[in-house]
Amino acid sequence: MTAARITRARSADADEVATLIASAFTELDVSRWLIPDADQRERVLAANFRILVEHALRHGEVHFAADRSGVAVWVHHGRSGPPEPPDYDRRLAEACGEHTHRFRLLDEAFETHHPHGAPHHHLAFLAVRPGMRDSGTGSLLLRHHHEHLDRTGLPAYLEASSERSRTLYERHGYRCLSAPFHLPENGPPLWPMWRDPTTPEP
């Protein structure tokens, strides 16, 4: 069991979670596409992620590795999915400024490719602090929540943002639902992935 090495984040942790994800994601191809200016990128990402982390804390769960070196952000989806974050349009524009257009395109692409109908948990973010990516923290966080999903018979969905992350998720039982979809305006590919629950061995 992994529970002793995982803690559940609370609303007071939203800034720390958003900042951690931004520092981990700043060099991803999708982050470069969203915010080409490297001097602005981490700040804008953290502001955007704060909105999404708060939403996940209301409509899902957020897990820290016990040493706070990594975080997993899960959103619970019923048959119709969760509601949009409150006052989303205004908050998005305030957080992203001149980059809002690209964030809207990202939202639209996610919505288009997200499977609907079957209840599932959506892994919105899996992030590990720079310099600790080979520590096994990501796998620890995945295994922790997968144990719960397997007990309750729920599948999981995510969008992998690189070949490396796709390979990690494949090792944990995810499969690609289709060929990767590319973000518009010469954006990078993303891989929609699904994991069916497994039945624990007796």
C-alpha cells in the first residue's frame, strides 16, 4: 500500500500545488506553445493552474507525495462531467492575459477529445519537481490512486503531453484511445489515454 507516503491536499495548498505544476511543466512543448515568452511562462502557467487546482479540490482530489516532491490532480467525472469553474472566463483572462486565446484553444481541444458517458477520474496533472523526475514519485502517485480506482471499478483518462509521459502511462495500464491529436496553430501533439480498472488477484 502507498497511503503512508501520500497526503491529500487541501484548499490552503492550492498555490503550492499550482506553483509546483508550473515549475515542472514550464519546458513542455505544450507550455511553449501556450506561452512562447520564457520570461512569462512559469508565472502565467501558475496563475492558470491555480484556477484548475481549486476546481479539482471541489470536484475531485489532489494528492501530494509525502515530501511534496510531486503532485497528482484528479477530477471526478460522472456521466455529464463536472461544471465549469466559477467565473471562468474572467479568471482565465486575468490569469493568462495576452495568451488567453491559446488557453481557450487548449480547452476546446481537450473538450473535443475527452470521452463522455462513462463515469471516470481524469488525471488533469501529474507533476514532479525538476531534478526529481527519476525518483519514482510519479509512479508512486499513480499507484496510490489506481488502487482506489481498482477497488471501486472506475476507469481513468488523461492526455499525455510527450512520448516520455505516454510511455510512463502505458507502464501503468493506460492505452491510447486514438492517434495523437495536434493542437491548432502548429501546436504539439497530445495522446488521449484510458485505463480500465483491474481486478485484484485473490
